[in-house]
Amino acid sequence: MPLFRRSGDERSFAGTAFCIDNWLVTAGHVIDEPRTYFVRNGADYHPLEFERWTPRQLAASDRLEFDIALYPLPGLHSPLALAPADAVRNQALELICWQWRGNGVKQVATDCLHTGDADIDGYFRMSTVERVTHGSSGCPIFADGLVYGIMTMGRDRFESPDGFARSAPEHRHLMQRFEENTCWVFKTSHIRRFF
């Protein structure tokens, strides 16, 4: 589901969320401003009060942290459930996100692959078939209805020598060294700790 900063205004698009166990889930950095956000369900925009988000864990700019936010929505039904275990190397996965595509917000779906890189503070590295950019943050990474993680960072970051991903919009030229569409995903075993 797409999240917006203003009701009815697609230009205020902030990121992607999904439903699981009576909660709306997204990446913490998607809702980083103290304001009411709106989730779009079909043509309807529903207000989400900033104070009701929990735990609003945000990723710091200098290292990876737990980038997750949950919003209680009782009675919400979803075909998704948390996977009983974390994804493993070379596991085939999928993602469905929302992205700004020049003339509006569009849904994007693509296949993914866990690259098998070492776990770093609760994250795993993933490659995607289609390039996903701004707006994909907060989307579910899943297979067969089981969620294996939350998309938190994509190619608009670059990897530093110490292995952490750092925010670097001014260093977009460094993205050329990636041969794949690489992303970081906050994994299931750490998501489970917040429910």
C-alpha cells in the first residue's frame, strides 16, 4: 500500500507499507517527519496519526539500525504472514512496491534473490531483476505468502569499506560499480522482535 504525506496528493508519496497480523508495517525512515500520514487503499486515503506508530526505529545516517515502524489497524486482513525462519543464500523471493514513475505512483513487482552475504545487524543483501528506487522502502520481501523481510535501502546508497551502507545522494556515480540491483533487507527474525 502506498503512503503519502498529504491526502489525495500523489506528489506527496513517501513509501510503501504492507499489512500483517493487524498491523501496517513499513520502514521507519518512511515516516520520519512528525505528521499525519495517509495510506491509500484503492481510491480512499486513510489518516495515520504519527503518535500511534511504534516503535518508529529509524536508520541512522552512519550505520545500519533497525529500520521498522508499525501502526495498529485492528481487523485488518492480509494474505501475508511472517516466515518461520530467515531467508537463506540463493533463495528466490519477490517484492511488490510502489514508486513514483514521473506521472504518478505505480505498483512495481519483481523477482529477487538472497545473495548470501553475511548478516549485518539484522539485514541481508538482495539482488532484484527490475531496478527498484525511491518509494520501495517499506515493501515486503516474500515468497509463497511468507514475509522474509522489509526493504530498507537500495542502490541510492553506496557501500563503504567497513561494509555498512551509507546515505550518499551526492555519490550516485559510485552506483555504477554495482553489477546487480542490490538492496538491503531487514530480516524476519528481527521484525518478529517488534510484534
